[in-house]
Amino acid sequence: MLIGRRTELAHLHERRREASLGRGGLVLICGEAGIGKTRLLAEFKASLASARVRVTAAQCRQYAGRPYGPILDSLGRIDAAAAKLEPAASRAEQFERISSAYLTASRRGAVVVLLEDLQWTDPATLELLATLAAAASSERLLFVATYRTGAMPESDPLFAAIGRLGSLRGASTVELDELQRPELAAFIENALEGLPEVAQGTRKEIARLSEGNPLFAEELMKNALDRKRAGATRSALPTTIRAAVRERLAPLGPEDFDVLAHAAVVGRQFGATLLATAIDLPRARVERALQRARALQLIVEERSGEFRFRHALTRETIYEDFLGVQLRDLHRRIAAALEELPGREHVLQALAYHWWAADEGLKAVEYAERAGDEAMSVFAYEEAIRFFGYAADFVPHHSAAGAALRRKIMRALTLNGERGQALRVGEETAAILERLGDLAQECDVRIDWAVESYNLGLPDATAPLVAMLPRLEPPEHAAIRSRLEITRAQLLAIAGREDEALAILASLGSSAPGEDRTEQLSYFATKALVCQRRADIDGFLENTNRMLAIATDERRLAHRAMTLSNMAGVLTRVGRLDGVEGYLAEAVALARPRHFQAQLAIALAYSVALHYRRGEFREAKSAANQVLEIETDHTLPGLHLAAYGCAIGLLTGDDDLVARCYDEARVARDGQIGLVGFAYAERSIANGNPDEARRLLARALRSSGGTGMAPFDLYLAVARWGAEADLELARTELESARAVNRHSVHGGILALFDAYVAARSLDNAAARRLGAEAAAAFGALGLPLWEADALRLAGQVESAREIYARIGAVARLRELERRAAGEPSASATAAREGVFTSREREVAELVGAGLSNAEIADKLGVTVKAVEKHLGAIYKKLDFSSRSKLIVYMQAH
């Protein structure tokens, strides 16, 4: 799978199409070693397999080769005779002969010439390539050549020669940058699919060290797997990477390398002054060594006297060569030098790291805890986790100080979205506090533990709270018990056990919720949740607004962001959109600068739902892509993407979005099917499997608890596709919800539900009347998708079509087109065609229209190999053995 290079591949295909029309030339692909130049070229070459072009390829060799070797090798695969060099009167005549042979070949049909590793060639070959590229600009001839940046100094004649190639008429350059964070994450996850033994922390370390370089990531993954299976504990870089770095370091002399080695001990970033002080060398001598390293592109100068290793792996390779005892001494010298610098507070993090690496416990604890607190104050949670961990290494494990540090680590992990790890640290911390007899702090930690257990979807999250209750029986522990019981009530309410939750709150008496703000937040959160589950939206808003009035100080802003998002999510789910945008905007404004990863992901996920409701699909996709980039193990963002991201992808024909948001595991979890069921049922319908859709809807309907608080989309999906036996249950739930909240959206939903049922019963008059009633309600509320669906049922097809086109509901437009042409619905067509996916249907239709595989690939923006894969699935489903049968079938249907 080619990840993150779609734009570059599309450019190559565009240049190939231009070449086929007589506008060829040259494409240069450049990037550092391992960045994916060869992979991109291979993907491009594979996609040309069935195109009407001839492809020839060759590679430049680092060491001796015949004159003009790669160009003649490529020519030889087209015309062996022409590739034999004959004596010529001049270089110009020699070039003319070779050029003439290429042009003659291209006039018989388009030719694509692939050349790899121009950095290893010679100036004469580059001069010949320039001549050929210039001639190719008006011919059916395209040269595509790769070269490695950083492989030659700027003083090398090849550097200037390659630069001149890019300025030729008909030349373009594709610069391959590092994979971005979501692309790299997808690359790593795809490569490690089915290999859970690679821990999440190791995957993050691979991403950090590889810095978006696919080859380095691949080698680091292989190394991690090998070492895991061999039982190795200490991290070590793969031999392949060490060899590549060593090759880059080879030109450095021993003294220059020694300076760079000490820089590696300082860290990824380092200053010349500190380096000179730490290794006791004159500043001028250090600067000369750093200049040579910079010329070799090993380091970069960020500002005067401040440097950074260009790649983390260069620093890691050098650092691993030191012995442990050497490193401790070097880190001690660097830490001592840092303490002598003015403005010590500005280098807290460096002091913490170097004293920790020097194994100096007292100083490491002093600086590391301060550095961690400072990182927390600026919302740098990953940094805080690291520094608190340094301090924890030197504090007695079962001490009050050790427990206090672990509480800080747990909070930082939680705010960073690493809830699973936070849970493990919390369990350990609670056990320490229990041994120490500190009931108040133990209660706080167990409460945090229980909440995170719920967030991770773990069973019986209240069990540790129940186990602690007997120890809180004495009257002097009443305040602690009250705090614990309120949290337990909140978790029971979340689990759908509202009566038990209310009974606990009632048992606390008139003193609840007390003066403690955290306790008050949990109390009102529980009452809000009970109101939500009973479809009492006004009661829900009353209690959540009381929570917002409490959560105003800095310590509770994460809670405030979550409350705002929850308000927005509930209101969006039931179609009451007034004020929702403001709630989400405030939640994002609180979460983003403070790096509240989970809260940010949840707010953006609810934004996807809001934009879906308002028919703003482009904005919804943008929010969905932002959620996908955030690393958090909180279940809510993924759950809402699985529902609304999947629904938007289906509506807009975006198969990639559907694939990224769809989660098969959620189908197996009844507790979550209530939210995602409508989207997954629509996916089943699009794939021609109405029976599966009915089963999903039945499960989703029964998992909602009969409160009418499932998404209205679910009830409407039941009305459209559900089993007859489920229609009455769905309508009863909607009636119950309207009885509690007489908002105009409920009337519109009931009218649309009844319109669908009437249409199923072929009562067209009732469907039109009810559809018109629903359309008027939704038009007033600003809910365009439902409005257009209602207009279609009301017989106002052109008005519906106008709204669908405006909001980009491609799937609905296609359905209108099929009906206008007298064709059966998409679901019926897909069922007859053997459960086609949406992409398979597109491929089959294009085959029926007479397009070749290459033309289909161009039209859909995929590879020829992908088209062939889809065709194989189509043939199997239809039990066909030839393309001609498929063409006849598609033309008949």
C-alpha cells in the first residue's frame, strides 16, 4: 500500500498523459535516502503495466560503469542495436545519435524512461540526459529520474548539473518530504497489522526516530520485532541504519568526529559554547568541526551558535557507541557546565535529563520534578510524563513522595489521552496509598481509576469503589465516603442503571453534594446524565449549566471542555442545534492550546456530527481528519467517527473516509451499536445486503434502552429499511421522547418517519402529505439533509435535488438519477449484482461503458492493480469468467 504519496503519483500520471499527447520531457524525483523514491517509482511503473506506453528502466551505479551507462541500458531494452556506441566525430554527434534513437522509438508509441540514483552518475551522462529531456519536451517521450538529496556537497559539479536539469523546458520536480504524522502512523499500523506484541510506546518511538522516513521506520519496526522475539531488553538500532549513518560520517576526521560525538551526548540540539566548555576545547576548534559536519548535512545551524542534528538517527547511532560508564561521566560534566551558565531556570529540562543520565539521584529529583511541573503549566504533557518519570526513578517506590509523583504522572497521562497507561499507574498508586493508610488520597486515585476504566470501556468500573466502602464506615470518613458514592452513582448512571444512581444520591441526604467543587461536578453530572437517558433535555441542560458554573478555575478546564462537548453532542443527536456551535468552539478553544488530547478529539468528533446535521460535509470531513490525527485511547471520538464519519463518506461517495472510520469491532458491541447502527446499516444497503441492514437496525434499536435518546437517524433508518416488526417499537420510542420534550424537531422526525412507512406501504398520498409537513419543520430548523429527504417523499423532487447538490449528497443524487431513469434503487441493484461495494459498482459501470483498465484507473485515481482486484471480486460474485460477459450484463442492467 502506497501511503502519503497520492499527489506525487497523480503528477506522474498527468505527465505521462501529456507525454502521450506529444508533450513529454523530464520529471525529477528527489528526497533523502529512504524517503520513498524507489517505492513511488515502482508504484508508477506497476500502474503503467496495461497502459499503451512502453516502459524502460535503469539504475545509475555508484562505482565504475560504461559511458552513458544507464541511458544506454534503457535504450537497449527498446532497441538493442541503437544502444551500441559507435565512434563519432564529436560529443554532439554522439548525443545526436542516441537522441535520434529515442525519438524514433517514441514516434512508434509513447515511451517512459525510468532512471534511478542520478547522484551516482557522472557529469557527461547528466549532460546527455539534458539533451534528451530538451528534445523530449515536444515528443511522446518522458524521462523520470530520481536522485538523493544530501548525497553530494554543494561544491560537487554534479550538484549544479542536476540543478540545471530542473530548469529545462518541459521539466518538473517532485520533492518527497517526510511522511506527516497521520501518514506515518498509518504506515506503521499497516505494517504492524496483526502484530500486537509491538507495544504502543514502541510504535511511538519508531515514529519519533524515523521522523517520517518510510525506510527508517521499516527497519526500526523489523528491529523491534526481532529484539522482542529474541527477548532483548535494551534498545539497539538496526545494523542497516547504523551502516547508512556510518557512511555519512566517514568523511569526518577523528578530531571532528570526537566533537560531534560529544554533541550527541548533549542531545539532539546543542550549543557551541556549552560543547566547548564540556569537552574543554577552544571555541574556534569546536566551530571548525561543526562547520565540516554542517557541510556534510549532518547538522543544521538553527541560529548563531545553536545547532541540531539533522536526523535523530544520526545522534542515536553516535550515542550508542559510548560505554555506559563513559556516558555517565560525560553527562555529569555537561550538567555541571549547564549549572555554571547564567539563567539556570531556562535549562531546567536539560539539567534534569543530564543529572538523571549521570545517575545523580538528588539533583535528578530536584530538577526533574520542577521540569515536570513547568511542562504541566504549559500543557506539554508528554514532556511532563518524561520528567516526572526521571524523578520517580530515584524516589522510594512505596513512599508518600513516590505516590505523589505517580499521581502527577497519572494526571499527565490522562490529559495526554493515554488512558490505558494512566490506569496502570493509578492502580499502582492506589495500592501504595492503601499501604500508607492515606484514605483521602487513595479515594481520589481510585475515583480517577474508576472514571478512566469507564472511558476505556472496561467492565465493572465501580468495583474498586465498592471494595473501599467498608473502610469508610466510621463517621470521621463521611466526607470521603460521600465523594466516592457520588462518583459511583455517576458511573452507574452512565451504565444505564439510573434508579440505582438516584438511590445513592438520595441516601447521601440533604448535605449532598457538599462544598467540594469536584464532588459538586460529579453530583450534577449524574443528575444530568439521568435526565439525558430519560429524554428530559431541559433537565439535562439545567444540570449541565450548573456544572459549567462550577468548572471555571484552571484545574477544572479539562472538565469544562468535556461538559461543553457533551452538551453539544446530546443536542446535536436530537437535532436541537441552537447554541451548539458556540459550545464546541469554546471546548476546542480550551482544549487545543492546553493539549487536552482526549477533550479536543471529542469536541472535534461532535463537530463532525454537527456539520453532518447542517449539511456541511466539507467542514465535517475536515473535522474528521483532525480527529484521526489525534492520538488518544478514549472511545468516544472513534465511536462518533464510526457513526457520522462513515455516514458522511457514504453520502459523498468518499470510500477512503468510510474505510478510515468504519470499525468492524463496534458491530460486535451491543453497547455501541445504538449510535453507529444507522450508518452501518446504510453501508450494508449500499453494498446490496438489506438483510444485514435489518439485523443491525434491530440490534441497535433494542440497545437504546427504549428511551428515544438514540440518534434520530436510527429511527429514520428503521423506517426506511428496518423489519416490519421493528416499526412499532421505533415509533413508540419517538412518541415517548416527544412526550417529554415538545420541541419542533420531534414533530418533524415523527412526520418523516411516518412518511417513510407510508411510502413502504405504497400510500403515496400520505407519504406526500407527511413529507411536506416534515420538510417545513426541517427547513425552519436548518436541517437540510432531512429537509431534502422529506421533500423527495413529498414529490418535490427538483427541490430535493437542489438541496442534495448544494450540500454534496452524491449518493442521494445518484438514487434520484436511477429512479428518473426507471432503474431500481441502489440497494436492489446491489443485491442483484452480488453484493457489490460502491467501488466495485463504479468499476463495473465503467467496464460496461467500454473503458480499459488503465482508463478506469485514471478516472478513479487508483492503480491498475486495484482495478484488477475489484474486477476479480466482481467476476466471482457474478460467476463470470470474462470481461465480455460483464460488459453485456452491465449494458443490459
